[in-house]
Amino acid sequence: AAVKNLYQAAAPVSSRDAQERARMTPQLLRQVMLKVVGNQSLLDAAPLEPVLQNAEQYLQQYEYQRTNIAAADLTRPDQLSLKLSFDPAAVNAAISDLQLPLWGKVRPDVLVWAVVEKDQQQRLLGLETAGQGVFKPLAQAADARGLPILMPLMDLQDQSALSVEDIRQLNQAAINQASARYGADIVLIARVTLANTGEAQIEWQASGKNLAHQWQSQGSLQQALQSGMGQLADKMALKYSPLADNSSPAQRLKLQISNVLDYADFNRLMSYLRQLDLITDIRVENLGSQQLDLDIAFRGSETILQRTLTVGNLLAEDNSFSGNEARQYRLIP
């Protein structure tokens, strides 16, 4: 999925005062840099101060929004928020100068199966059934780290395929079967235990292409969700974001892609490849009978490129035909 708002960040403010906006700009630029880099530890270790001191030169646009705060008694006023949009090219250049990774906007999408337990009651969240008290902070935590998430519908098909107990017991066969209809690259399990004090304990499991990881987070519900999604983003970024190396020229690689049957297939494939930030040039060498030969230039490692090409269930590695040095893939219908 292509991440929306990758170069935007927002935070609550007390007024529309220009001085407060100026104070918030470095903080929000850092949030954007975290989304683009992907990994918290790498960003923390970088010398960011010169960039943040000149944060306003990266700013493109600002706006103020009033956001409804969900509350049971419906008496809380709307929250005033400042939303800043930064120049993508300028931010990318600053990150590259710091020799940090640039994780492109096309990222593995994450299907979230979440079970919430409170007062000995358990429920499996879905797109239509998730209360704003859980779904909203989950969506905000994912957006803050640039992760595209999907919530299951929890319609009759999902309800018959997966139960709360399947999630609690990590029944992988049932989880995989229920997840297949969504075609997500990563399946994320969140087992949330809520205390009456508002504290949350969350057990996480992520599985998918090039990723298998388990971890825990705790704190308030918002803190636990932010911490958990942050750890997932850290792991995914290490798998999918190429390290910048301005001293090395772009590498070239030949791709041989089968099952390209018509112009619609060709257009679908080329549109996807042109979205990938790590690919800098695409040359069509041959379009034969159901086969497309490409010569591409890319930055970063070939391993990262291979992982990225298989994201989105569009291309699958295919070793059934050989005879040249090209990397071989099959276009998935």
C-alpha cells in the first residue's frame, strides 16, 4: 500500500499563536523523519540537531484542525491540533545527507486481528465493530510510524473462519485461512488486556514475508499501542528500507517477468514499479509473448529490492525458466 500523509505530522496545541507553531515545528519534523527512516534507534543515533534547528525551511504548509475527543459523557470539547506538511524532496535530501535509510511510501500492508479483554469479556475487533476507544488510537499509532493497516470486516465469513479463542491460542492455521481473503503482506495479532484503571497489557505477534516476531507492550492504552506499533515499524524498516550510500552509483539489474498477458498487465506492473522510491530508472528491453524484459536502476542492496518487489502480491519469484542473468518473476493475476 502507498502510505498517505508520509510527510505530514500533527500535534495538539493550545492556540493558533505563531510562536507556539514555531516551537512545534522541529518536533513535528522529527516525527516525519521517523516515519521516513522507519527505525527509531537509527534516527536517535543520528546528529539531527542542525536539521531540526532549521526546521522551518523544510515546511511547506500548515493548518489547524479541531478534532473530536471520544468521551463517554460527550462533554469534552474538541481538541485544536496543528498539522504541518513538509517538502518531501528536502526531507529526503536531509536524511540522505545523514546516511540514514529512506523507506519509500510503498510499504507492506498490515492486517490487524485484535482481541480485547476487559472485565472478563472478550471481543474480536472488526472494521464495523471496533469501538473508537481502541480503533482510533490504533490507527493513530500506525499513522505515526507510517504503517498502512487493514482491519478485518468481521462479517459472517470472518466470524465463521476465526474465533476469539483462535486468536488467544494463536491458532496459526485458522489465522492464515481467515487472513487469505485480505491478501495482506503482514498479519499482526494483538491480544489486548484492559484493566479498570485504564492500563493495558498487549501481546503482539507479526508474521508474513521476511518477518516473524513476538513482543509485548504496556502502559496506558495509547502508550501500549504506540510502543507496540513502533516496535513493528522498527523491525519492518530494517527489512525493507535501503541504507543510503551517496558515494556509490546506482546499480542496474535485469528483470524477466512472465505472465504479462496484455496491456492492462503491463500498465499495472509499470505503475507499481514507478511507485517504488528505491528504483531510479526503468528501461523496457523487450515485450514478447507473455514476457517482459526490463533493465532497472536501483539504490541500496539487491536483497532489499527483492523483498520489496514481492510486497503487494503482484510479483512472485519464478525459477522455472532460466538461461540468462536476469532475475525472474511471475506476474500474479
